[in-house]
Amino acid sequence: MARFDAVLFDLDGTLVDSAPDLAGAANDLRIARGLAPLPFELLRPMAGAGARGMLGVAFSVAPGESRFADLREDFLARYEQRLLQETLVFAAVEPLLHSLDAAGMRWGIVTNKAMRFARPLVEGLALHVRAAALIGGDSTPHAKPHPEPLLEAARRMGVAPARCVYVGDDLRDVQAGRAAGMATLAAVWGYLGQGDAPEHWGADAVIDDPMQLLKWLELA
């Protein structure tokens, strides 16, 4: 009997490479405010943290500071305009999704990205016709690292949390998955952000190639 009935994925940095558009929006905002654009390599690592991460690098500002709210509003408006300009499913992830589909393994998406952005992005990449659930950062009262988004995805899919695996590229993903009673995998092809190395996040395994998930699921 298979150990798991479903796989849940984080979106940015795990399923899709959205860093070019997030970084592009940050640099558009810098240029509009008379600043030079930053190298992509400086912005990419924090793409998984969305507006907070991009503004932290681009403007050295954090939530709670007086100018953060205005910058965030402007950044999100610019990001919405270029949501799918360069964003793609990671090339190495697409074969994984095909393999999961062929094996009859259901999969869904749980992201902290607001549904205002998550839904059109997922639909624009035609993932909505394959994903069994899509939970955004505002789909439940709490966002990750709270377990509620993952538990809601499991409920919508009709799968017990203990029969789910959650795959993500951020410490919050592992924390949320563990709190939800799910197995967790740290995806190190993603953005990773700052802080402790993924090996210290407490995930059940660290994988650097999406296809390693199949072996971990005993599907290969």
C-alpha cells in the first residue's frame, strides 16, 4: 500500500520560477523612484518572500516601517501587470508533474501568495486543470507557517493530512507541514531566502532534483 495519497506544493520557488517577474517589478519600482536597477542575483534569493522579500532587498525596508505600506502597494500593482511576463513552471518540475499524473497521484498547491495573484498565475500556466486544490495566503484566516492552509487543502482533496507530503523551498513550508502532521520535503532548487540551511529546517528529506520526489514516494 502506498504511503501517501497526495502531494502538496508551495508555488513560488517550488513549482514555478516567478523570480524574474518579482525582481522585475522591484526594479521597475526602483527606476520609477529614481534609483538604478539591482542585479537579478541580489533579488532572486528573496523571491519566495514576495513583496516583503523584494522590498527588503530593493529598499532596505521591512513591514511596520512608515514607508513600507506605500511601497508594497506600488510594488504589487507593478507585479500584477507583469505576472506572467517571464514566469514559468521550472523545467525540471514539469516531468515530475507528468509522472505524478500518470501514477494517479493527486497534487495541489498551497502558497502564501494572495489569490489575487495566485489564481491568474496558476490559470495562466494551465496548472489549474491538473491541480486538485489551490490555497492562497488569504484563503484561510492564517498563512504559513500556520498549518491551517495545508489542512484546508487536505480537506478539499478529501485526504487525511498524515497521507500528504508537502514540498517547499522555505523554512515556513516545513514548519507548516510538520504542524499539519504531514511529511515535509525541502526543495533546494528554489529561492531558499536567508537564515539556516535547509538541512537544519527539520524536513523529512532535502531534495535537489524534483524527480527525487518519485523515489521518496516509492513511485520510481
